[in-house]
Amino acid sequence: MFTPERMHQINVMVFETEVDEVARSIVRLGILHLVRLDDQQPWVEQLGTFESGKASDKIDRLGQRVVGLMKDLGIRELPLEERDSSLLETSVSDLDGMDKELSTLEARVVDLVQRKKELEVHLERMQGIFNEISPLAEVGLTDLKTPYTFLEIRYGQVRSEHLDYIKEKTAPLAAVVFPLASRETNDIVLVIGLKTDRLKLKRILREAAFEDIEMPGGSDAKDESAIVIEGLEEKIEGIRDKVDDLKQELVEIKEKNSAAITDYHRSLRVAELLIRVKNYLKKTRKTYIFSGWVPSDRKRLVESEIMRAARGRAIIEVIPPEEITEVRDGKVKVPVMLRHPGFFRPFEMLVSSYGLPEYSFIDPTVFVAISFLLMFGLMFGDVGHGAVLALIGWLLGFKKPKKPRSEGTTLVGKLAFWCGLSSMVFGILYGSVFGLEELFHGLWMKPMHNVIYFFKVALYFGIVFISIGILLNVVNAIRARDFKSTFFDQAGLVSAIIYWCGIGAVSIFLRNRPIPVILMVLGIGFPILLLFLREPLAALFGHRRVRFEKGLMSYLMETVIEVMEIITGYLGNTVSFIRVAAFALAHTGLFIAVFSVVDMVKGKSGGIFYSALILILGNAVIIALEGLVVTIQAIRLEYYEFFGKFFMGGGTAYKPIGLGSRPESTKGKETG
């Protein structure tokens, strides 16, 4: 719980005849984190690789086509599960059959989707024409010919036998043709299109011998505008009907083929996993070799499954990381898997967002969980608000949804739930329910009545928090066998002594008592002297000569600056925790503001209604705004004031290749 999951390296050699079954076994288990042997053993570069050849290209192409179909038909991607292990037997002939089925489907779907897109674009343009013309229904069409419109308007006459030609040629364009009246062998026609199609319209009308005439005004113009608007509405409705028909046809195709397409997609993803596994293999004359990492409690299971898949014809070597020279030298990183009980999983998300610890370093998740909840409760202590937050968190994180939600959403919901409970606990300590502090006496104190005391609590909380960070840094340095960092790092033991003795000196001074000379000399002066002597001491314990690479004066100046950074840095880190008290007081202050507004309106007409409305909206704003701000501040204190002392990050995530859920989420279940 306090360190990443222990790992073992597993090295395997199998005969070429068994490699396919071994690859299936690896995917089925979903436990092995494979590594590229080229990165660890230079001599491996001379070996051959697995030739996936045309199969890999075909799987990629089919996968892209299936994803395209799923996007066009609105089919949701489903995660792989353990039951999909049956798809590991997909053969080349299966891929050929899939190819034919996809070609048939694509021919229908692509055509329908293309037509739908074209009609939707056409509909959008026609709607733009309608929106431009509809305001002129009462004034007539005369005002259409303005330089500021995006429409191209042509009013004139054409021989009756040429009218169909104009309609046919303008049909693909965002344009409408309205026959308004007949004069012997001619028809009076209004053509409306977009200026972007101006040249095309001009050519079509010229070919039809269209003759422009002056647009009429008065009552005739109003009558004609009504005809135009009515015609536009009919055309737009007709296009909508066509779009709806195409959508319905796509829905029918989806309902009929959704299961098959989803199966294709899952089969191709499983086949892709097999190719990924085989890409890690290195080939000798008749064998393949590969290497990876497994959790220590799973190594026997992986070993036995690989041996079974290879029918006993395999050589398997399992090695702990401390026995690997490349790991000790820092050339090879052991993958990191954080595994915690369910309560800590949301806080593991916070740690992973910052970075992963090195394999040999402390996993801070437990410390983050406790400190984060304490800080959130201190800043957001209220029984009512905590209950609302816990309810939202329960709905997102614990209640089984009708539709599957993402793991990230679930973890955020669980985090909100635990934060809500923390808020309720501190609300009981403060005696606050939706900002009302007269309902019951708090078990501890009311922040607004004990401001100075509350600031002291926040500062001492910060001191303890920073001290834990220092101790974790010392433990990490000891585990890494780094003597110099253990004592002389900015968060090492020497700096810690200066910090703790400085806190003691300030506390004594604030009580108007004399600071003991021995505390100043031995607690602060002597550790500062040790910082100046760190290079000579490191040389003494390292049995080497003292070396000042940039010269003695540069070394002394750098040390002076470093001492100043330590003092000012720790001072700033500690003072930062005043924000815990400040935001708690701000939380209470917002309640005071809401209740003041309520007092102002409750005596007015409708005061009861407005008072209730202000209380509801005020509490909603406080929960949303303050909850977000407090979360951000708690994360900031975690990352900058706590992690900054010891957390270097740089760990490599444990990523096994396999089906199903994360293996660290269960202990005795073989998932990947």
C-alpha cells in the first residue's frame, strides 16, 4: 500500500511452432507488461523480428473501415471483455469473409451518408434564403435587390418551354425558381439563389434566353412575395422529408447490422492485440524470445500458462528486479502499478495525474487521501452542503447507471462522495447546516468566532504536512542509497532540522519568551554550517578528494543562495496553508452575504417567495463555486507544498496487453 506493487521480470524462449498459442495465452491472461528487448540488451538488435506481413496491414485497413461504419451509423464502441477470448481464434479466412461483408455494407451506407450530407448542406442554404426573404412578406419583393444581401435575385420572363430547363439545371444549387404569371408564350419567373452561385445562375439563364424585366411594386409585389415564401417553405419541407427518409434508412441498417459490426470491431481489436504481442518477439533460427514484467503474486500463474500454451517446450526465467544489473544502474525502469483498496482509488487518480513514482519510491496515495479529505473538510465544513455533494457523488460513483459511464467519471463521483462525507463531519464539528449555525452547537468551534485560533490550526496542519513530505523524501533517498540527498537535499535531514528548529524558535518568540541560545546554535547555526561542508563531508565518506568544480568562491555563493532558498521556501510553504483557514472563513462569509440579502427582501411584497428563492440559489452557487475552488486549492497544496518535497515522478506505467479490466482492480481474477 505504501510502495508500488512488487514486480518480477520474466524472460521466455519458445519454439516457433508454439509461438501463436503462447501469444494467445498472453492476451488471454492480460497480465504481462511486455518490453522491447532492443532497449535492454544491445545484442538483441542482431536478431530478427516477427513477420506479421500482410495480415497486419489487412487488420489495420479493416479496422479503419469498421470504425468509419460505426461512426456513420452511430454505433458505440464497447470495451473488450474476458468473454472475447473466443475471438483469439480469428483466422485469415474470417478476415476475408469480413472484407466481403464490409464492402457490401459500405456500398449502401457511404452512398446514403453522402446523400444525407449533401441534402443537409442544401437545406442549410435554403433555410438561409428563407430567413432573408421572409421579413419581406408584408412589403413585397422590391426591397430584395439591395447590395447588402447575400442573395442573387433575377426577375424576368422566359419562354414556357425553357422553364423546365431552368428548373432542372438549378436543382443541384441552393436556388429556387418561381413561375409567377403567364403572358402568351412566356412565363414571368423569379429566380433566387446565392451570390456564391452567381456565375452558374447567369450561365443557365443565358442558355434559356432569360430576359430580365423590372420588378413590380405595390399589391402585386406583396402577392408575389407570399407565393415565393410559400414555395420556399414547401421546398424546405421537401428537403427535410428526404433527409428524414435517409436517416430512417440508416437507422434500419444500423438495427439490422449493429451486432455484426460490433463483433467485427471486437474481433479486429483482439487480432490487433495479438499483432502487438508478436511485435515484441525476437527470432533466432527456430525459436522466439521475449521479456516482460508481471506482479509478483501473479508470476507463477503466468509461468504455468505460458508453459501450458507451449506444451512444455519453453524455457522461462523469473528474476526479481534487485538482481538485474540494468535496473540497479538505472538503465532499465521497472513498471509501476499502484494497487489500493476501493476507498483509495479516486486519490490514486490524483497521484497519477501528477505523475507516477519510481518503482523503489514511496507511493503517497494513502497520505494524499487522508490529507486531501482533511483539507477539504476544513475549508468546506457544512452538514447540508456535504450531504448534497455526497448525494451527487453517490449517483455518479456508486449507483449503477443505465448506460455505462467512463471510469474517470466514476472515480470523480467517488471522490465527490468522500469529500461530501468529510464536509459533513466538519460541519458537525463547526455546527453548520446550510449556513445555519444556531440549530446545534458544534463539537469543536465556529470558524468566524475563533479566527486567530483557526489560522493557528491551519499553520500547524501545514507544518505537520510538510514534515511528512520531508520524511518521505528521506525514506526515498535511503531506499535509493543516496547518502548526499538523505542529508543535504533541500528536503533532507539537515534542512528538516533547520525548519523544525526555526518553527520552534518562532513559536517561543511569539510567546514573548527568550529563544534559547543552544536552539539557535545547534538547531539552526550548526545545520547551516553542515550545508557549507556538504562537499567535503561527501568526499570524506566517499573516500575521494574534495573537488569544487566551479571553484571555492562559486561553491560558497551557491551554498549561501541555497540556504536562503531553503529558509524562504519553507516559510512560503508553511504560510501557504493559511489559505485553508481563509477559504473556510470565505465559505462562512458567503453564507452571511446570502442571509443579508434574504433579510433585505423578506419584508417586501412576495418576500417569502423571494427569500426561499435566494436561499436555494445562494446555496447552489456556494456548493458549485466554493466546492470547485476548495478542490483546486486542496490539489494545489498537495502538488506544490507536499509533492514538491519528495515526489520526482518519472515512473513507467504498468500496461499489460490483454482483454478486460485493469488487473490491479482485482486480486484473484485474471483480467488484463
